[in-house]
Amino acid sequence: MAKFQEKTEQRATEYVDFAEGPHEAKIARAKLSHSKDSKVEMIVLRVVGEDGESGFFNIVFGDEFGVEQLMFVLTSIKHNGFDIPEEIDWDYNQETVDFLKGKDVYIYVKKEVYQGNTSGKIKRILNQDEYDSFFEEE
């Protein structure tokens, strides 16, 4: 059991971006959320790398594209050695969120400029073939 120690310093809030390109990563958090206007349901993933990098990826629901995004995430998880249970209703729900937490995935990051700041944005969750293709010699 830990003993209480009062925390008086500021908490670190700085994120380290992923470098541009493909990465092996882990889904550190997953949560049910909505767009800013509350019209669109989405699952927000916080993805972390081995060197302290982190980024976010949103799975947006409401059309076929959202389902496709989720299927790519599940495929990446499967290609990282996890079995995908058939009994789960893969949709915008807590059961899906709970499964996603802590799973390894492959990601592709692209540098983007937003409001004058350049940062790495997770553009896609990759399957094994997509990830491997970045390392094939031509």
C-alpha cells in the first residue's frame, strides 16, 4: 500500500508526438464520446508508443466508413496476436471500448499544420500488410 504524499507541483501535460511514418503502438485508453456538436457518436482512442509518444484516433459512427474504421482497428489488433471474440457486438458501446483498451496496433502518422503548429496526427490504423509495406525494399 502506498503512503499519502501531497502533490504540490504542476502535473506534466505535455504530449510527445509520434514521428511521421508507421509505428507499433498500444491503445492506452478508449472511451465513448460525441463530436463537439453532440450529433456524432465516436470512440476516442489514446494511442501510445514505446518512447512516450502519444496521439488520438477517433472512430466515428453513423455510416459504413465508421464500421470500416473499427474493422481496421480490430484487424490490426488481430495481426498483433490477439483473438477477436465473435460474441461481442462491435459497435458504439462499452463492450467494444473495454475490449480495445490495452491492445497493440499498427498506426500511420502524418505531420499536419493546425493553427500554425505542426504536429503528428494518426491518420490510419494499419493491418499487417500495410505496415510491412513501409519496410519492403523496392
